[in-house]
Amino acid sequence: MSSQKVLVFAIFAIALGFANAKSTKKTSAWYTEGTPNFEYDCSDKADGNYPHPTLCTHYVACVAKTHAYEMVCALSHDGKPLHYVASSGPDPETSTCDYP
């Protein structure tokens, strides 16, 4: 993936709430705050979004085949959680959360 696409993906991740994301990387406290046992192997995956292994209202953003960020789908206008559409990823431009 080109560095320009990685930059676009990073900006997209920030826009989706990167500050609330979690990572499997243990080098910094803010990475693991909230879900210290979250683990996901991105080593064989292209950069992009993937279904969360256990929560349908979450998804995993893989970056550089080494970082996994646990992301939460937004709430709908009526306050109900949206679900990640597994068939919409991994491309961040098509990856979506929708009503169950």
C-alpha cells in the first residue's frame, strides 16, 4: 500500500474516533486502556477494517500489518448500536456500520 493511501487511512481512523481506539501493542498505556486483553493478529491482513472476533457492534482496524485497533460502531439516531457489515470491508472507503 502506498504511503499516500496509508496517510488517508490514518486520517480516516482519526475521524472515526481514533482517540477511543485500543491496540494490542503494549508499549503505551493509552493503547490498552479499557480492553487490556484485546488481541487480534493483523500480520497476514492488508490495511483496512475487519469484523471483530466476538462483538458485532465493533470492528478491527489493521494498520501496517502490526497494529490492531478495536473500533466501535456509532449509535443510530435513536441511540441503538449499529453493527459492522462484515462484507463491506476491508477497504475503509466502503467499510460501514449499519442497522442489524
